[in-house]
Amino acid sequence: LLVSPRDLKEFFFPWLREVGRIAEKNSLPMIYHSDGDLTSVMEDLIDCGVDAIHPIEPKAMNIVEVKERWGDRLALIGNIDLGYTLTLGTVDEVVREVKERIRDLAPGGGYAVGTSNTVTDYVKLENYKAMIAATKKWGRYPIRLR
């Protein structure tokens, strides 16, 4: 985190909690985007009314552990690696990673395939298309990864 948990609790979370109330009042989900490791403030985010977390960067947080700890209270979005898979990897590696995320995270709901951050101009177009195609092929319920 760039800002200490103490400062977030004092200055940011009261504001975010108000945004959460507004979202809930209007039946809107609140999706929180943040880079890095949010482990130390995840409970605070949930208390503020956050419904989903994006992007859950692979180098910062283990998304399977996030699902195990908070998956009953948060939806998870992202985690297809921009650091390697989408930018430097092959189409086969992208498909394999998408299938792994769906296999590990889709059961019980609460996971949406997505990138581990903003899609940049150095993402290989064929890899991005492969991520979308693999998601459409294997990301429908009931999950069947054959």
C-alpha cells in the first residue's frame, strides 16, 4: 500500500463508507480497484460496502487465498497476468491461465475473468482475444473444463 492502513482508516475509509451507503441505497454494486496487496485492509473494504475487488495482481496477492478468506463476502475480478502471460506469453499459456482461474475460482460463483490491471498497448492482441475466447468457452455455468 502507498498509504498506511492507519491513514486509510482515518482519512479514506469514512468517505468510502459513504460511497458504499449511496451504492447500496441505489442497489448498485461497489467495485474497488487498487493495485498491490490489500490483505491488511480487506476487512475495512468489506465494512465500507465494497462488493468486488479488481484486479488482484498475481505478484501482489494469491487470488485463491483471497477467495478462501473473503470469497463469501466479495466478488473477485481479474488476475490474468499482465506482467507475463498477456504481454509476453503464448496463446496456449493464456488459455491455460484462464482455465486455471476458472477451475480454482468459479465454483460457488463470485469470480469474473479479467486482466490483472489496465489493458495496455503492449498486450499482445492475439493473447487478449484468446483470454476472451477462453472465458466464453469455459466460463459458463455449470463449469466444465474439458
